[in-house]
Amino acid sequence: MEVVNTGKNVMDMLNELFNDLNRDDLSLIERLPYVREYERYRDVITNILREFHIALVLVRITFNDGSRKGYVFLIRGEGGELGKIPTSGVVEGYVVSVKGNDRKKLLYSPATFNRAEDVAARIMEFANMYRKAEERISQLQLLREAEKDYALFYEEAGD
């Protein structure tokens, strides 16, 4: 696996994740920690941060061509009291990209935060983007099925 230092910070990586979640060639997205049906992802992450002042977030995206990207974020709180979202800390991260036999680990420099509101806002932004991407994948899958059915209908009809 090739290791590449991107020269960018982890907030740039988060923006790249947002861009990937907006692509129309998504076939599957997965994330950890796991969220039960009745839970909201942002609540799970913020509760982990409140309780432990650290959270690991993993997102794996699979595209229609079979390529995959794995986003890894480690949020470490350094200031504030337990039971509340950290008031300061560091976010670290990297991306593993797999396309055929080409495997790369893309390194990003850590970013610091000095306000709990900043962390909470970015978590909410990510959770909303993820939910929208899940909805879009469902719509795209339905559209692909409809296109197959349409093509099959006209193939059978001889048109």
C-alpha cells in the first residue's frame, strides 16, 4: 500500500467526504460506530465524546465501479469536563482508497478545535450529509431497477 502525505488538514478530508457523499455513483455507505434504528448518529457520537472525550468515526464508501474509500477520524478532547462535549481538542484522520489493485493511504495533518460548538456543528453536518446520501442511494437503486425493467420490457416487446 502506498502512503501519501496530502499536505492538507483533516478538515479538508471532511470536505472530501462530503463531496464523496454527494456523488451519484454511490452503491453502499457504512459507518461505525453502529447506530440502532431508533438512534441518531450525531447523538451517538456526541454522547461518546461527552462520556469519554474521545471518539473514533469510520466511514466506508463503495462506488459503482467497485472502488472503495475508508475515512477514519479520531476526535480527541483535551479541555473541558467529562459529561460535556470537550471544549478543545484535536481531530486526526486518514483515508484508505482502493481501486482495483491500487491501494493508497492518504494522510492528513491534525486540526485543533477550541470550541465545543464547532465540533458539535461538524458532527451534525456530517450526520445530515450521511442521511441524505443514504436516501440518495435508495433513490438511485430504484432508478437503476426501473431502467433495467424499462429496457427489459422493450427488449421483450421487440421495440
